Amino acid sequence: MKPRINTALSLIAVPILTSLLLAPCPVRAEEKKPPVTRYWMSVETHSMSMPGMEQMQGMPGMSSAFGPNRTLHLQLNSPKALPPDPEATHDIPPGQNMGKTLPLLSPEHEKAAERYTPEERGKQKYEKPKFRMLIYWGCGEEVRAGQPLVIDTEKMSPADFAKAFSGRAVSHQSPPSERDGWIYAEWPNRKSSIKVPVDGSLVGDHFIHGNYAPDIRFSIDRMHDFMAPVEFTSVQGALTESIRFQWKVIPTAIGYFAQAMARNEKAGETIFWSSSEVKDSGFGLMDYLTPADVRKLIKEGVVMEPKTTSCAIPKGIFKDTSGSMLNFIAYGEEMNVVYPPKPADPTEPWNPIWAVKVRLKSTGMTMLGREQRGPGGIRERQRQKYQGEGPREQPQEQYREQEKSAETPPPPPPQEEGTMDKVKKLKGFFGF
């Protein structure tokens, strides 16, 4: 009987064992990685130049108004629970000339008063914005074929309107911010908001520490220090002409972009121009960009190469305006540090604890169509005005026609907004 029992058992056991062996092995679910503490440093150099500014540099408050100025924004996101007495600070290198440390604080908010009651909000009607824009692009003395691109909100559908404004896609950057379940701290803040000195340097060792974030240590080299300011070496041409401008090379820049705007009050038009060699509105490019995006945009002809030192705005596009504003940006390299570093072996586990990003830009602004030089020019008159001098000599004939085109037109009637007010509103609307 035993052989029969063994045979019977084998007939039962073999299929069971076979199914177990062939069945897929249960894979243990991958452990969820803990969230990473993020720390961003946004580093900017900004300057503004105006006709006659050289003679005004010695006046009180003029250096802070026109620059060059340096700004620093520190932002921390930590996934830890907020302790009863939160504390964090950023120890800085001596060369920064801002003391030993910069405290990081969470912002305090007051509850905003309700502007409308729920009933009133329900009655509010959306009004389609009404404005007309002319968009030009490209460095050169003449307007190119196919320009301008006209954006008229009264004649365009929302889809066409959005398409006209869309430019080249760039990476979305999300700095640390206030969010549910995370601690957010920043500098400047209510405890410390000292000005960054013009001779300050970020080069050296940095240490962020506190009771709600891990210790963060890293070093900054000269490539990721404050960038040199934007310096225009020449701005030539009246508003009726092609306006040519040149600038000094910024050693650590990886690309440049320029944009100018003005308002034609009579026609009710806002005019934009960008240095892009291909049709592109340029909106959204006057801000920090990743190095990968800068390289891509250089290949596409949107951003100028770092060796470029001059550009020209096409003739006459601002001829019916009272003045134009030029915005210029130099993009800098970006530094990213993650701890612990990613292992070379892809099979090894990697659980980052913190990540640091240092991003850089240098920006400049100047007024166009008012850079007339020579005896009797606006620069000379500004110098005489602020130094208390009278006219030294009669304007030469070659400058008189330029002076006529540079004179400021009469102010608009009291009931109308001024040009610069509308320019400011448009700048705020488009985020630059």
C-alpha cells in the first residue's frame, strides 16, 4: 500500500509545488523616500541708467536709486514639524560684509479685510481687457517683413489671444514657498533686512542650521558669486531713428536678452520689441532661467550669445511715443548641490536629505531716445542743472535737430493717465 500512497501524494504535491514555483514572486513595495529639505538662493545685480546720471552719482540717495544694487532672497522649505520656538539661520562668509549670520523667519500675515460681501462678489462681472499691442523683434536697423504682430483684445478670441502671447516654453521654477505640511522661512524678513553691500561677495563657506531643518553646508565659488552689473557703453539714436546700444561683457553671463516698450497715447497702442531673432513675444524671459533653457534658446535664436555686445532697435517703431524703456538681462550659471551626493552605481539606494539651488541674473534698465550727447545735449543740461552752472556754449548745429526730437511733449490732460503710469501697469500685468 505504501507505494500507492506515495504515488498519490506525489500526484497531489507535484502540481502544487509546480504552481508555487511558477507563480510570480511577491515584490516588496519600494519604501517611500522621505521628503527633501530645499534651500534656494536667488542672487541678482540690478542697475538703472538715465541721461545725466553720471553727474548725479554724488547726490544723496542717487546710488541706491540707480545702482548698481545687489539683492539676495533666501528661501527654505522643511518637511519637519514646527517646534514651539522655531529657529534657523544662515551663517555667511566674511567677504559678504553683512555680519556673521542672516536669520530665517516664517512670514506673518494679517487677515485681509473683505473688499466685497459674498452678495457683491456674486454680482461682479468680468470685463474683457481692452488694449492693442504691436510686437516687433530682432536686432537690426530696419523693420523686418511680417512685422509687427498685432494683438487686439477686442478682435481676438481668448484662444487666439493666448496663442499670440505664448512664447518658447521654458522650465517652470518653483522656489520654496508657503505650503501645507511644510515649514517655510525666508530672508529678508521682519527681523533682518539689511542691504547687500556693493562690495559683498558670496564666495566661501555657507552653513544653514536650526531646530526644524537638517544642517546644510556648501561652498560658493566665483562663477556663482554676484554677477557684474549691466553697463551700457553707448546708446545712440532718437525715437524716429534706429536706436543702437552697446554694453560691456559680463564675465559670468551665459546669455543675454533685451526688451523695450513704449506707449503711443494717440493711437492707444503699446509697442513691444525684443532682441529675439525669431518671432517671440519674450514675455516671461526677463527672469531667472535654467542654464539648459538658456542654451536651448540660444540655439533657437531667442537669446543672444554671451559674446554679443551690441544690438539695434528697428527704425521708427517708437517714433509716435514720448519715450521708451529698455529692459536688459544677463543670465548666470546655476549651482545645484544635493546631500548626500547621488552614488555612481545606479543600483545603490539614494535618499537625499537636502538640496540647494543658487540661481543668478544681472538686470539693467535705461530710457531710450534721450541719450543725446554733446554741447547742449540733455546730458550736458542735466550736469549743469545739478552743478548749478549756466550754459557753457551755444549748441552746435549738428545737435539741434536731435534736441528737438528729444524734448519732452506736454503732459496729458488731468483726466488721462500718464504714459509711465500705464507702462507700470502693463509691466505689473506681464510680470516684468
